[in-house]
Amino acid sequence: MDEIPAEPVSAVSRTRLAGEAYAREAGAVVLRPGLVLGAGDRWTVPGLRELVERVPAGWDGGRALLSMVDVGDLARLIAAVATGPRWVPPGVYHVGHPDPVRVGDLLAELARHGVLPPRPAADWPWSTCLERLRSTPGRCRNGSSPWSAATTGTAPTRSGN
């Protein structure tokens, strides 16, 4: 994974990357989870809720793929790496479910459970979604959230999420 240069897009990601450098120099295992879902989530679903409210349409067919991990699975992995019977070589490991999730499927499932509002029938092209996001005030801004790539139109890097 180290062959992919890190290009963090937010102050949070830059700080994480700087902290990782110390851990890597000490020979540690660094885990980089994708979007974490589950009990105690204060970042992923609230961020999605804001984006759904600011861009009230389907997002370019909902085709974008997300790397996600359940908080319980992540906790079990951390425990296994720290205390398990198998030694894990030092390095950076990206953590996520083996199957990426389409953003449209995720939003529909969260709406089905009442976590997000029902999905609208309209679907906007990505350029319209970006324009609407940029012109509608909200907390998610360029470089300030895992969704910052959506406000710039650039694809997120693994370390920039």
C-alpha cells in the first residue's frame, strides 16, 4: 500500500498522516479504515444526512463506490492485531469490507431504516450535484470532512478520506 502516495485533503487527514509517520518509524501496524458505520457513529451518517439535504436528488445514478467497515468488525480487527496469536508485519493496512458499497444502495438502505429521508426520484448528473453542494450552505466544506472530495470534484485518496 505504501506505493500509493498520500494526498490528504483536510487538516484532519494531514494530522493523521503526520501521526502515522511516528508509528511507522517505530515499526507499528497502522490501520486506515474506510467509512466506519455502526453504534456511536457521529461522522459518516450525519455527513450523509447533510449531503442528502443539500443535494436533494440521486447523485449521478448512485454509482460511486465506498469503502466501508462496521465498527464492530473494526474493533475485532484491532483486538486481533494487538493481542492475536498471529504476528502482523509492520506497515499500513487499509481496512474495509471486501465488497465496496454503491452510494445509492447505502442511501436507499439508510432511508429504508428511517435513518435518512426517503430517496427522491430525480437523479442529477455529478456536475449538477457539485454545483448544488457548493451553492448550498452547510458544515461540509472543501477539506473539512470525508466528503470534501465531493465539494471539489476530485476523487478522494485513500489517506484523504
